[in-house]
Amino acid sequence: MVTDNFISFEIGKQKRIALIAHDGKKEEIVAWCDRNKDILKGHFLCGTGTTARLIAEKTGLPVKGYNSGPLGGDQQIGAKIVEGQIDFMVFLWDPLEAQPHDPDVKALSRIAVVYDIPIANNLATADFLLNSYYMNEAYDRKVENYNKIISERVEKMK
């Protein structure tokens, strides 16, 4: 039987940051990346479709691009979180615009919470994350051990 309640994962000094923005927020994320270029250039950046391309073109920062969100990019980023290849995410979503791929957005947000990934959904939070003490230090994040929870549920069912 699994006994640990949490599993530790280290976020290294160089962060792997996912950058995502809905259409109504793309200008904001590009401007934010441009303002914070000096910090961001020391980290690995990735993003979905047009967002990644725009950031790279307008700021000169290298950004690994995945598919557009509605074409599976949100799912690709989620898979990278599960694989331990993304440390935090800036996802500026548009609260005033309905999104046809809203289930994908919710799934990505859910997986980020499950894997204890810091998420900024607005510029204020993104600024706080980027200027945090932990941006220059390693950080041990604690992921709830869902295998233990499932194992305990199975035991109760016997």
C-alpha cells in the first residue's frame, strides 16, 4: 500500500514557462513578455499556436510553439505538465468571450492544479510570480499522491 500523502518535485532555477492567451488577450501577453524580456530570456518558454509565434516575433524571445489551443495545443501543454516539463503557466483567458474549446481550457486548468503548477490568469498574478523569490531559486512543489487516495478508496470498497 502507498503511504506518502505527497510526492515532491523540484522546480529548478531555470523555469519552464507555458505562455497562453486567448485572442482578446494576445496583445497583453506580448506586451508583458516584452516588458519582462530580461527575466524571461533566462528561462525556457513555450506556448500555444499564435501566442507563441507572436511573442517570438515581437519580442525576439525563443518560444517553442505547440498547436493552437482549439486544435489541441491546450492538451499538448497539459501533457507536458503531466510529464514534468512545465513549471508554471501564464494563461490569460478572456472572461468576456465565450470559447468554443472551453472544455480544453478547463482540463488544462485542472491538470495544472492536480500537478501543483503555479498559474497566472491575469497580469497582476503573472507579475507577482515573475518577481517572486522563487524565480531565482529551486522550489519543491508537493503533489498530492492520488495513487494513495485511489488505493484507500479501493480498500474501503472491499
